[in-house]
Amino acid sequence: MAEVVIQICPNASELAAVLSDLDSHPERIAAISRRNAKEALLRHDWVYRWNEMFRVAGIELSPRMAVRERRLKDMADFIAGQTER
């Protein structure tokens, strides 16, 4: 299961310890960063919002929208394939 949230106490009393632990696991931070970048590319671009509006309105997508969506997916695939260096 993918790590979505890094847990801390509500009063942040253990924040320094959590940050120290994260700092000692650069591979964990790199994996989280890659996953977040990939998900942002696949979900949080205006092309996806426009696609949904066009779908609801029964309007065909423009070729440029399809190109942009493909480019975003290619970038997400590239990021997903990255490994530690």
C-alpha cells in the first residue's frame, strides 16, 4: 500500500523526531516524491477538468487536448520508471 500521509501527533510534539526519521530514509522520501509527481501529472492538470466538462456536454475533445494528455501520461510513466541514483 502506498504511503499517503506521514503521521504526526496533533500537537506536533514529535515533529522533530518524525523529520529526523524521514531525513534518515532518503529512499523513502524519493519514492514518495516520485509517486506524488506521477499522480499530479495524471490527475491535476486542467486538461482532465476540460475533458470531463466536454464529456458531460457531449463535445468531442480537440486533438491538442489529446496530445497534452498523452504528454502528461508519458511524463508520469517516465517518473514512475525512475530509480535511485
